[in-house]
Amino acid sequence: MSTPELILSLSIPGWVILLVAVALYELRRSKRQRRTGTPLSATFIDEFTATFYGSKRQELDNRASQSLLREEDSDGAPPWLGIDLDRRVVHLRPDASGDY
């Protein structure tokens, strides 16, 4: 076995061991305090998977570009509650299923 093949064959298990250690650290730390955002271990898994699967890289790029887009109220269903402060009127739209 040549040196580059040996390094590659030993580096993948090393990264997995490092990933497990970081995940355990984050699990212990999250019990102590609430933290928002993506955990480091989840980011590592995504990047590690993207190394071997090109479609994962496209998924991550698409997810990043989607997170930058602004959400508009007009993109979804019409709101069930409309408030007109000028006329002091509230408009309620009943739910399609009949539940309120």
C-alpha cells in the first residue's frame, strides 16, 4: 500500500471518531444551556457527505440560496385574519375544513 492510500484509509475513521467526539460534546453542552443554530456535528456530517456525493453538494448550495430568499405573505395561502386599523374592522376568513 502506498503512502497516500494509507493516509486516506486511516483518515476516514479518524474523522468519524472526531465527529462522534464533537457530537457527544455538543449533546452534553446542549443539556446545560439552550443554543440556537445548526450544531457543528450536523454541519460536519453534511460536508463529509458532500465529499463523496456530488448531489449532496448541490442540495447544500440550494439550501443556502433558499435561506437567503425573503418570504412574502402573498406566497402562501391568504391570511385567515385581516385587520384594517383605519376603518377599525377585522375580517375573519373561515377555514376550508370548517374548523375555527
